[in-house]
Amino acid sequence: MCGIAGIFHAETPKPVDPRRIERMCDAMAHRGPDGAGVWTEQGVGLGHRRLSIIDLEGSPQPMLSADGRAVIAFNGEIYNFRELRRELESQGAKFRTSGDTEVILAAWQRWGVDCLEKLHGMFAFALYDLDKRQLFLARDRFGVKPLFMTRLADGGLAFSSELKGLLAHPQMRRRVNPQAVDAYLTWGYVPDTHSILSGVEKLQAGHFLLLEQGRPIPAQRRWWDISFADRAKGSEADLSAELVHLMREAVQSRMVSDVPLGAFLSGGVDSSSVVALMSEASAEPVRTCSIGFDVAALDETNYASRIAQRFSTDHDSRIVASDDFEAVDQISAMFDEPFADASALPTWRVCQLAREKVTVALSGDGADEAFAGYRRQVFHHNEEKVRSLLPAGLRQPLFGALGRFWPKADWAPRPLRAKATLLALAESGESGYARALSVATHDQRASLYDPEFTRKLSGFRAEDELISLMKSAPARSGLDRAQYADLTFWLPGDILTKVDRTSMAVSLEAREPLLDHRLVEFAARLPEGMRVKGTTGKHLLKKCMERYLPNDILYRPKQGLVTPIAQWLREPLNSETRMIASSSTLSGLGWFKPNEIRRLADDHISGRSDHSRVLWQLLMLERSLKHLNVSG
């Protein structure tokens, strides 16, 4: 796991100053504390920071191919590199190292762009072919590893694993992208279709960019997509056996490491499943770790301890104080872009704990997206049944009127908080799911915006991107389209961004075996009844793990890493909450109505309403913009 950076001059191959590449890489030293390297040629430069995982001494980067005709800077892991190496050797390829980096070089020289289909793993890399004068930028199927890009004033293209790498370049402009702000306030993160800074873009998951000197910079091209268009056939028993086989292969392939390896263990279905399969494959006790809170309602460490005892793991746990809000500034610096998923705090803490003993940790991320484990997916599946029974002409006036008049009862038990469900039922399935995913609805955001900011948006609505994505999804049902949105939009923008930044901040490599693309492709073909059964998601996954895990682990209500931000913003952080409205950073942009923010803060602190999610978003936006030192 590493950090990469580089500069490429496409139309006019100017010299590249290696010191600029070095500064860009040094800004990401946390991603690779074990080594650094820079390579330059006329019109191109590549840089690398290395966290040594495989072939500890023999694979420095940037790495030249055996014939010296191609060079690569690579971030990630290729889990099938040994099989690929044997295939390439049988076709005449020669290798000088025992790692996966050189295999990518040989695969490019053998198959060109089609090499991507051969790679099983997580990656973002920059490969320059000296003969073709081409730069090949590529990102893995799900976007586990990031890559930011910007066009420089001198015509060059700069790229980096993190935004802070680009910010180290002296030509980098720091102006806020208004559409990214609207998208951030909608979702709680800046999706891969945007960047918080104007002129910066992200290479999207499953995409590549092939640039050639002497030609203009082309558009990104998709090389992989997940399809829900087909359905698997077979009994539940047969499909369950196939699922266990795929999970076992995915876990075992991610246990290859030349450094200490362990796992995150929350006590939930997904991480417990990974630990169970790791224990089955390991001759030694698996190292596991978990984080809990000093608030009983938020603490899951007892479940994690039970799984650790069941599989005799070498387990560590740590309790984090519920007032761990002092880390807010560190989190904003870690992510660069504003990021309001408050579970980033405990995720960072568990990464810190893991790094005390291991350099690689396996996680359970990805199963909820692939197997329909989120409550919102189950709700959407059942809402779609209601939509199919009533024509839109009847649904819209009926549920729309009920939703508008139903009180927003944040204090009430969940079954009585029906406002969002009623409003969603009045809309199309795609619009309803966008509402379910959003933190702030379009009307809520509009109430915050100054008229000048609304004009800057020029009619842009962040929800429209997700709605369009779902409508064009290779899918057969509403559940399919919801999962497609989660896998291609939510997962790379929120979950994988969170895990990448928090793990890399402590120089820890996180691996997601349940995101093996063959496993996810299998899950996408499952009949809906094997994904959602009644009000329960992940049906087949839970059934197949009954041989490993107790039912009270498999079928207990989903909790996840919960951070008590509502309490923070009312009590220890209430001065920060009130500060948001008068922040010079936000007010200096002139984009928000201070009085409206002040009203939200007063209502939340008094307990009249729960506005914690929107207030937390505004707080993290304020901290991030201050860190980025931007202008409007």
C-alpha cells in the first residue's frame, strides 16, 4: 500500500522538475513510510511512497520493466499476481523481483489496456510506456484506492493519491466547486463525480485514462461495471455452498503478506464471517481488534469478544471516550475534502489500535452493498412493492399530502417516524432512494443557501446524478438499482474513502475480501428472495454462515460504528455548534444564511429538534475549507 504522484505533459513534452514530484509525494509520507522514489523523462515524472507488504526489499518504485521500456508507480495489491506471473512466464516474460508490481508491467506489455481484466485486487497506478509515449492511469473495480487529477496552468496533468499531494504543487488553484458543496451537503461526502476544488477530478472506480504525448487529454473510459441483469439458478443449498467457496477464496487470497496481518472485528455479521474464515485457513491465532464506546448503548465490544473467544483469536479491544471530539481537526486534515461520516472517528481509532501489532488488516466492508444488508435497501425493496400496487397518479397526491402533514418526530420510536417514508412513496423509486440516502434534502439545502449561491449552482441538484445512475443501471428491479447505486456511488465515495484515509493515516493496509469482484458478481445475480427475506437483508450470507456463527450474532439488529454526535453538539461542542453560523470561513464565502444556521443550532441545543447531521456537515465543511485555505 502506497502513495503515488506524477506529472504528464501531453501536448508539449516539457521537462518535469523531480523536486516537484518529490514534494507531492512527501505530502503523503504517511501512505508510504518505508521508501520513496522519483523517476522523470522528458514530459513525464512519476513518484512513489512505499509501505512494504510483499517482497519487502526487492520491489522499489517507480519500477522499470525488465527491458527498461515501461515504468510504473503503483498503489495497492494484486492478489492473483502469482498466477499471472506463471501465465506470463509461460509466454516468455522475464522477472527480476518476486512482487506484484513487476507483474503489472509485464501484463501491460503483453495485453495492453486489456490487462486490467486480468488483475484481481485493489489498485490505482500510473504506467508510462516509453515506446508508445503513453501514460496509462487506472483504478480498481470498486475504487478501493483513490486517484486525484488536475490540469495545470502550464498544460500539464498532475495526479496524486490524495488531494494534499496536488496541493503541494505550486500551480494548484484553490477555489471551491459550488456543485461539490451541494453534493457534500446532500450525501455527507463529496462523491467521485466531483471534487471540493474546481479543476480537480477523480479517476472514477472501474475507469482508466490513456494519454499520449502529442494528443489532447481524453475523457475517462469505463473498463468494468457490475451487472444485476441476470439471475442465478439453483437451490438455496447449492448457492449457499458456492457462496462459502467464493468467500473462502477471497479471504485466503488476501492473507498473503510478508508483514504481520490481522483483522478488524466489530462482532457484526461481516467482520465475524471474515475472522471465521481466516481462522479456518490459519495455523496461528488470528490477530483481531475492536473499538467500543464508554456509552453502553453504543458499545459492541462484548459481541466482538464472544467471536474472539469462539475462534481463539489474539484479541485487543479499546474503549474510546464518548467525548473523543478533540480529533475533529485531525480528521478534517486527514480527508482534505469535507467528510461528515462520523464513523470516521472510531474507524481511525481502530486502525491506530491495529497498527500497534499488524501492518495489514482485513475488514468486512462491502457485504452490505453487495448482499443488501442496509436497512434502507430493505425498506426500498418493500416500498417498491407498494409502488407497484398503486399508480403514480394516486400515490403522489395521497402519500405526498400525508408526508407533508406528518410531523418530523425525531424523538418518537422508529415506526412512528414515517414522514420520510411517506414522502418517498409519493416519488419514483429512484427519487425515493435518493431521499433515503441523503442527509439534507433539496428543500433543506435551499433554506440554507444565500440566493447568490443558488445562482452559482445554475439549477444543479445533487440528487439528479444518483437518480440518473439508478435509471440507467444494468438491473431488473428496484432492489437491484438501489444496490447498484450503493456499490458504484456510495461505496467509493463514503465507505472506501473512510477506510483508505483512516488506515493510511497510520500506515496500515486495509483489505476488503468481501469486495472480491467475483464474489460481488455472484451476489448481484442472486434472486431477490436470497438477498432480502421479509424485513431482513443478507439472507443467503447469513444462512451460509450459520455453520460458523451463532444466531444471535447473525440475526441481531444491525448497529455499526455509531458516534454520539447529537450529544456532542448539544453539550461539550455547543459552543462550536453556535460558532458555525458566525464562522469567518463560511461567512466569507457568502453562500449560506447565517440566521438559518443559527436557528438550526438553537433548536438542536435546546432539544426541540435533532439537526445533528446537518450541523455536523456544516462543522466539517468549515474545518475542511479552513484547512484547504480556499477562496470562493
